[in-house]
Amino acid sequence: RKEVEQDPGPFNVPEGATVAFNCTYSNSASQSFFWYRQDCRKEPKLLMSVYSSGNEDGRFTAQLNRASQYISLLIRDSKLSDSATYLCAVSNQGGKLIFGQGTELSVKP
Amino acid sequence: DTAVSQTPKYLVTQMGNDKSIKCEQNLGHDTMYWYKQDSKKFLKIMFSYNNKELIINETVPNRFSPKSPDKAHLNLHINSLELGDSAVYFCASSQEARNTEAFFGQGTRLTVV
């Protein structure tokens, strides 16, 4: 079993749609959680950290469920510019930042 | 000013050659990483250094040898390159080894022919 797993994708949605990504992790001792965005042929960039209480940044909402060991990312009112690969990342006490395989999102007009 | 910079951006080389990729960060971070992203886009950690000391060494062939001359630099040397080494190699840094987000360089696209 992979340490961090994501929805396989790709997700093809129309503009304005709401889309949700889930990510599960296997190490219950994991301490920090993140969502990254990676555009084609570019480096991953931090989208947002995920906090226990959940957090929101504009159209993006991230949530953490420690009991079930998953994190989620909700994107409301999708824009064409949201098209990218979304990677969840989990770090443990040893400082290892592990990424999921990524979910590709394509927003169509 | 680029925060995490890698050179070269592209590298095409023949099997059996030895090559190096350099990475520098000007963020004052303590921890640096090398990741490999294969053709399936899976981003896999290879090594992590904290203040010049190796703290993570994943199951990577010993043809790959990282070197950190100081905490702002982490280079990756690869001996006897193989076709399967073709991938994008990303350097990253974070404030500390635990619980902080990582910032990535633009990647080095290595093609072994």
C-alpha cells in the first residue's frame, strides 16, 4: 500500500463546477499536511497547508480527518486557470515529505 | 531572485556517463531535498539533508550520491547513467526538517539515451 494515495483522475469539469479531491495516508503519526499544485512541465507549488480545524482560502477549502486518515481539497466555481495536477503531501516526524501520485484537473469552457 | 535554483534545466547524456546537478537555495532554510518525478508524474523522495547532514536516504541505487557543502547547497552526482534514470529531478528546501512546507526548484529534465 502506498503511503499517500489520491483519487486517480483525471477530472474533467466545466467552468463553474465544484470539484473535490481526496487523499488518504497510512502513517497515523503523520504531522503536517499540504496541497500542492503542479502545472505542466513546472515545479510543484504550495497551494495551502491543511489544518486540523480545516481552512479556506478563497474558492479553496482544505480539510483534515485524522480519525479516517484523509485530507480533502474542495475547489468551488472552477476557473480555466485551475487546470493543473493537484498533489497532496504528508510529512512525518522524521521530516520525510511524501507526495501522492497527483490528480489531474482539466476545467473546460 | 530565484529562491531555489537548479542547474542545468535540461540534461541529455549517453548511458554510462557521469553527471551532476546543482542546487542552491537563498531562503536560509535548514533542510534540502532531492525528488525524482518519473514519466507517470509520481514525485518520489530520494534524499534529505538537514544542516549538511544526511537525514533521509531512500532506497536509491548507490550510483546516486548527494553532497551538501553547506546548508544552502545540495548537489546530486549520478554515476554510470542508465536509461531508467531519465526523469525530472527536483531540488527543494524547507525551513526545518519537520512540519514545514517545501519550496521547489524548477527541475532538471534528465534524458539518458
